[in-house]
Amino acid sequence: MRLHRKLIAGLALCLALTSSALANENTEKAAQLFDQGLVVLAQGNFDGAMKAFAGAAKTDPANQNYKQHLALVNRVKQVRAMNEKEQNVALWTKQAESLRTFYMDYEVFAEALAIDQRRFKKLGTPATAVDLAESQLELGKNAESVKLLVGLDKAMATPRSDVLLGIGLARLGKMDDAKAVAGNCAAQVDSKDLALLFDAACLNSLVGNQELAAKQLTLTFEQTPPAQLVKAKTYAKKRHDLAGLTSAQYAGVWTVESKIKPAACGSAAGCGGCSKAGDAGGCSDEEKDGADCGTEGTDS
């Protein structure tokens, strides 16, 4: 009888270990599918991204993040279709802004450029000019970005348009002009404006102001919500503008932790495209609200 019980216990343990191994294998496979989805999404392949996210959700049903990303991309496709036909300027603008936010968050820069060109042509505001210049810079269209920003009426210039102009000039090798812009912009950089702060860090790094660039990038990371921090650092490391901060001297910048108190949002689809969303501590209310693509008042 004791041997029989030991045999049953041993078999149960083997089954448990096998089940655990399969679960781990499924979790890893699902994460790989999810990451693959993010890659093809950045290439503008929305159907491919949905297929990968669906595969991840099927492989690891317990991870709600995969299902949420699948639903999010599906919703984005719907809004894209609606936006092409929308005649109401206010609603078109809101849809376009929301699509643009999604594209930039998931690094779908070619689509961001296309929507920014339409927004600038239709609205012609300082904000749309800055957005267009930013998407041009993301795709290495530095001369086009500089031409756009130099051609802006002085009344349309903003601190961020000036900083982006400096980045474009530096990339084109016009370093004296870029340094002049950086000097003029120094007092205009709002330490609470993360986009401006990050761009200022890029500009200062490009023109050789590494100490100031390190300080600005540190402040950016400290004010980035915990759930977004890994993605923010990954993106920053890919920016050649910040190559001057990759030496051992500035290693501490890349280990900075967020000082923002996390909110318990779980694995919201707007939490920065992380396959382990929720592990980093949640995201802000603004981030949670950003996943709806601004479609209030539209039909699904």
C-alpha cells in the first residue's frame, strides 16, 4: 500500500512538473509572438500585428495584455478607416491626433509622417508643424524638417520647434547654427515637459553639451511612469543623437529609476507595448485613457 501511494505521489509530481514546463514554454512562446507583433506593427503591418497578438493570446490566455493589444490594433484600424471618410473637421482632428499618438507610441513612424502631413495641410497650426517636423526627424528626413521649421512664421515658433530645428541642423552638420539654437533654447526648456526635455537632451548631446544632456535625460527618466520607463530607455538608446551619453562616464543615467508613484492599472494596452505590462507597476490615468483612440461619438 505504501509503495502504491508513493507511486501515485511520484506520478502526480511528474504530471505537475510536466504541466509547469508546458506552461513556461507557452508563456515564452506567447511573449515571442507578442514581440514579433510589435516589430511588424512598427513596420505598418497592422494585419500581421493582429495575427501575432491573436497567437500570443491563444497561447497564453491568462495574459490580458495580449488580448488588449489585439483589440487596440483592431480599433485603430477602424478609426483609420473612419478618418479617411470623416467630413467633420473637429472629429477628424481628434481622430487624427489619437492615431498620431498611437503611431508615435508604437514607433509606426511612416504612418505618423503620413497623418502629420495631412494634419499640417488641413490645419496649419504651430502644433501640427512641430509634429510634422518630429516625424520627419524620426525618419531621418532632416533637411525637410529644417526647411519646414525655418519657414515657419515667428509667431508660430515654439520652444519645441526651436529645439527640433537645432537637432535637424546638427544632424546636417551645421554645428555652429545648432549650438546657437541650443544656447537660445536653454532658458525655454520646461523641466516638466517631457517631450521638450528629451528633445533638449538630444540637441545638447549632439552639440557636445553632454553634462546638460545627461541632466535633462535623467530628469526625463525620473518623471516617466514606471510602466513606461523600460520602453523609454530602450527608445533613448536607439537615438543616435544621444550617442555621447553611452560612455561609462554617463552609465548612471541609464540606471535612473522613476520617481512617479505607480497607479494600479494592471496590464492596460496603453502601457507602452511591454509583453510583461503590469510587472513594472502600472501607468498613469492619462496613459490608460490614451488607448481609446479618441473615438467618442463614432460608430464602431
